[in-house]
Amino acid sequence: MEGDFRIDQWLIQPQLNTIVSPDNSTVQLEPKVMEVLVYLADRAGEVVSKKSLLQALWGDTFVTENALTRCIAELRKAFQDDAEEPKIIQTIPKKGYRLIASVSKLKAPASRYQILEKLGQGGEWAKSAAPTTTGWSGTSPSTFCPLTWPEARQHWHVSSARRRPPPCFPIRTS
């Protein structure tokens, strides 16, 4: 699985080897432990044999099942999961492991234009505001920007020397 994804309410960031819990605390994992998690997430709901995990992740390197058992224990600790009453990773005796929590891939971030178009706020401006050889075209602080007028006006005043439009992030919903 490429990119960030969720397991239940946990955010998984394989590129950073981190798991972010529902209360926003971050747990750093060893790279091999993250590889085990990603491998299980790719096969969510399926029983993954210990042999296939060892072969896929360690290849020709000689390791015992203890290395895999340690990785699973680290994951359970990170997820605050219990081997007796699992909510994330289930042990299938004499066979392997199964990721039982729901897995969902995060959508790629949308472009500024897609977000503005979806919000109905100046999609045409977003199309026309593009860097040109003389600066930015189509720039004026109007209804396209979700910033409040004082924020947009102040930014426009500060950034007008650089000939850039007011930023449209973060987008406010209120």
C-alpha cells in the first residue's frame, strides 16, 4: 500500500514510520515493523502465514519466527491492542496473523482549483490565477478567498509588492 492510510481510527504514515492515534499522539516505529504493518494492511482480512511474511519481508536473510513475533508485539503495543481480545491484529494459531480492523486508503490531496470549485468559491479565478512572466494574473482579493476580508486585505497589502494573490489555505468552513 502506497501513501498514508487509516487502520480503524489510526493514521498510518509509512514514509515517516509513524502511527498517529485517535488522540493525536504519535508513535514512531522501526522500519521493519512498519513493513510488517503495511504488508498486513495490503492483505487486510486475510490470514497471512508466518512463512509468507518472513519470505516477503526478510527474503534470503536468515531470521527466526521470533523476529516476526517481536514486530507483531511492537505493533500491538503501538495500537494498544490485546492479543487475547484483538481489535487490530489477530493471531491465527499455527498459521499466521490477520489484520481485522478496517483499512482505508487516504485520497490524494486535491489541488487548490478542485477545492475552490467544490466549495463554489471562484473556480474561474483559480483557473486564471497563474504565474506569468510579469507576475500573477487574475489576482484581486474578492469572494474567491475563504479568508475574512481583514485578513485578505492585510495579506494583499503585504504581498502586493511580490504580485501574488492572497492565499486560499487554510480553507475555513465557518
